Amino acid sequence: MAVGALVWYLSDRPALQITVERGGHAFVKTLWSKTALPETIQVHQVGSHTVIRISNADSVRHVLGLFEVGPGETRDFVIAYAGTFGGFCSTHPASKELVYVVE
């Protein structure tokens, strides 16, 4: 039974999950918490690649660094190797930047 619970817990889980709420506020979500999206985010690579899942509940398209997600969409993005990746971020109105550090 414990093995089945572990398989369920680990299956289809992204290394990072980001949710954009109505109004453009973005959060990093875990199983037990929700924190404001920082401008630099550490992502730990799981296996041979890293999956970042972004859910956009807002009514407009958002760009979060390398990734773009339309209104109402949830998309998974795969990063194949470790490194530092960044770009424009529509949810950070002051800095306009988001950097992913994949380890």
C-alpha cells in the first residue's frame, strides 16, 4: 500500500508549478503551500529533464520568462538540461523579469 501511495504522489508531478490568478498575480504552488512568484526561482531537476507546469486562470495571456500561456490554459514545459534561463515576465510589473535556475 505504501508503494502505491508513493507512486501516486510522484507520478505526473512537475518540478515546479506556477499559477497565475485573475488580475495577474502569480504564485508557486506546492502540495501544502502557495507563495508569491519570486523574480529568481530555483528549480531542482528531476531525472533527465525538468517539467514546469504553468496554469493561467487570468483572462489575458501571460509571459513568464521563457514560457507563454494563454488565458484559461495549463501547459507543461520541459527543460532538458541544467542552466540559468530568463526573460520578460508580465506578472512582475516592476522588474519585468523572471529567471529560472535549473540545478
